[in-house]
Amino acid sequence: MISAGAGWARRVPRVVFPLYAVVIFLLTHWPGVKVEGPMPRADLWAHLGAFGLWGFLFGCTAWLGPPETRRGFLRALLAGGVYTAIDESLQLIPALARVAAWDDWLANVAGVLLGLLAAGLLGRWAARRARSL
């Protein structure tokens, strides 16, 4: 776990994450937005990246436990899966002219998973570093 002396390592994500979450929510619910790219379904990569950062920042907040612990990781992954399901489901609102799809949700969850893995690895690294000092 990140040591108590590294309070900034939790404070910064606890400020940045809510701001980023609002931006992602607005982008995923802005009426009529379509992501196009050089390959078919480029939007899946956008989902993966956007929710990868979401998962990393959420994990670094440690609101559900440190992501480097099994319990904290699984709690955060469950919360991310539920949130992304709600986020994707809200896109079914006709006035938004958006598309909700299972593959979008799976890309969201995969992004959250990768972000949480990165946060967990960072937490383990920080704990080892703190012990060696």
C-alpha cells in the first residue's frame, strides 16, 4: 500500500477523478456524437482508453480500498463495471441519438480493468519503494 507519507498520491486523484468522470459522462451522453477513425469501430479504442484512465484514476483514489489489494481491486472493478453499464444504458435515451452496445460496454470494462491493474502495480511499486527507504 502507498505509505501515509505519500498523502499527495491519494489527494491528487481524489480531486482529478471527479473532474475527469464528469468530462467522460458529458462526452458519452452528448447528443449525436459519433467517433470515426481509420478502422472500423475505432470507437472501441476510444472506450478502452477513456475508461482505462477512468479506472486508473478511480483506483488511485482508493475509495473502495487500495487497488494493490485483492479486495480493493475487486470492489473497484465491480463499481466500474456497474457504472459503465449504467453509462452505456443511459445512451438508450432517444433524445441523445446515441447507440448502446454490448461491445462498447465490454470495451469500457476492459479499460477499467487495465486502468485498475496499472493503479495496483503503481501501488505495489510505491509500497516497495517506501519499505526500501
